[in-house]
Amino acid sequence: MESPRARRIALRAGVSLAVFAFLIATLLFVTPQGRAAFKTALFVPQVLPSIPIKPQVWFTGDPAYREVYYPLSNGGQAVADLYLPPGGGRHSAVLFFQGVVPGGRFDPRVVALAEGLARSGMVVMMPWLKTQEENYIVVEDIDNLVLGFQYLRSLDEVDPDRVGMGGICVGASMTMVAAEDDRIRHHVKFVNLFAGYYDMYDLARAIACRCRFDGNEVTPWETDKLTFGVFRHHVIEGVPDEGDRELLTRIFKDNDDAADLGGNGMATEQGRAAYLLLEGVPFEDTERLMATLGPQIGEFMRAVSPSTNIDKISARVLIMHDRGDKLVPPEESRRMAAALSKDDRTYHTEFSFFQKQVQLHVDKTKSVGPLGFIREAAKLFMHMYNVIREI
């Protein structure tokens, strides 16, 4: 027979467990920090293909999808994909721009990201702009992103005081430039950037020398063909002489070996500089050759570089990059984080597994082991917690 003392101990233990469970539930569902942590814990498995269990779908309804159109400054319209959280009411929101990506408008990885964010309570708007259609950078799309952000804030489903921006690669950097624009910079709550560049001039030098650099430290870097293709297009288009442009196109785009007479085949100094940059040169020669290209390419690079107006950013900036990225060197994100170091709200995370796990920028890097995976997933959790906590 159970003694009174044993019953008292059991009762106290039961009460203690109940109180502990109540406190944990309160932390998770009542405090902002707890709700953000719970949503983040559900979100992370949703975007990591190697985690087969997706608990987010157990706790949330299916997001709604609709295609929307918004007006552009040239009188036309832009199309965007809108993902809405289940249920009514007004929600936080994010304008997410893919930029130049090979997967197309409905890349399954990007759709999974949008649906995961919508299940977390965010309205997600993904514009489809000329940059994506042409597979090179279109300066006018920065204005289109500003207009898209204003349209998103105007939606009935959106709380205009809780709207941020985000993007991948080129899309990340163009989003950052848009967030610096005077029309919206005080309304952008956060910017989350994955694998963006800070300064297009520095990125161009890295592509030309097939190297990555940090101060005086220069190391080899294997450039992805997508990155080189965008670089090739803009370098050739920046050459004033039409004959040189045609010859450079035959050599570097059409792979016409018969047309390749080396730099001596170019009629102008700008054409010769473009040839050498596309052929590949030592790092110490890149600055001189880039300067030779002329003012048009310089103006373009300044227009699409977050570094140009970095002092205008008002939003909290969260930066993500993989150390093995072949599309944009991680040093670009490090330089951006350093430029924003005076703002203690900046959050910078470097990963070693995005190449294999999320597969947005795939390369030949080895997969991390179990302990490494846990460490990297924890970093992703903390980064996304900071994003979700913002809104």
C-alpha cells in the first residue's frame, strides 16, 4: 500500500511537471520569442531535402496561391506569384526576388521556400521580371522591385508596418539596392540576402581572374558558367565598337575558334581589354583592364551595386552565404557585413552545406557529416529565427 509520504512526493512531482509544462507552453505560444522559435523549428525541416519529416504541415493549413499584376513606371505591368498564409487577417510579408536563376519561375526549391514562409505566417510575393527572362541584369528591374514592394504593402492581407525584402544571388543584391531607395527605405523592415554580391566591380574582378580575394589574400576560385555568362554579356555589351562586339560574341559565346586571333583581333583598346578579361587574367591586371572598358560599364556596375548607397539602408540586414559558392564568392558578403558593422542589427551567417542541402548553388563540395549537419542546421535555425523574430 502506498504511504502518505509517497503520495505527497508523487503529487508534488505531478504539480511540478504541470507547472513546467505550462511555463514551456507559455514560452512557446505566448511570448514573441517562443512563437518565433516554434515557427522556425517547423520551417527549417521544410527547406532541407535531407530531412524527410516535414512537421510544419502537421500544424498549419495549406497556403493559398494566386497570380497578381502590378503597374510599372513605363506603363506596363509586372506579374508576380503571391503565397498567402492560411486563415484571414493581416500578416507580415516579404518581397522575394530570385534574380538570375536556372530553375525557372516555379523552381521546386523556391516554391518550397515560399510555401514554408507562408505556413509560418508571411505573405510571400515573388515578382517575375525581365532580369529572370533574359538571364542577365536589367537595371530597370530595381525600380520594378521598388514598385512591387509598394504594391505588396497596399494589399488588404498585409500589415504595411511588417514588410521586408529578400533574394538569392543577383536577386539579393538588386533587392538590397531597391531597399536603399528613398521611396521605400524607411518602410523596409528587414532585408534577408542569400549569396549576394556587395560590389559588382569586385565581383567582376573575381570572375576575370578566376580567383577570390580578401584584402591582399588571393586564392583560386572556380567560377560557375551561369555567373560567367552574365559577366560575358555585360562586358561585351559595354564595348562601344560594334565590330568588336560581334567578334567577341563569336569567340566567347558561339565558341568560333576560327575567329579567335587573340587580343590583336580587336579593333579598339576597349575590345582588347574585354577579350583579356573574358579570357582570364592575373588579379593584379584586372583593375587596369576594367578601367579601360570605359564609362558605360562603370555606370552600370555602380547602379547595381549595394555598396553605392549602403549608407542609406534603414532596414535590418541579414546575410547568408555558403563558403563554397561558385556563383558569388563569400568574400562579397563579408565585405557587405563589414560595411554594415556599425549597425549592431546586422546578422551574418556563413554555411558549409547549402550547396548540397538546399541546392540553390550546386557544386562538387563534399557533404558534411552528421555532426557537421547538426551544426549547420543549428546555424540555419538561428538565422531564420532572427528573420521570423523581426516580423
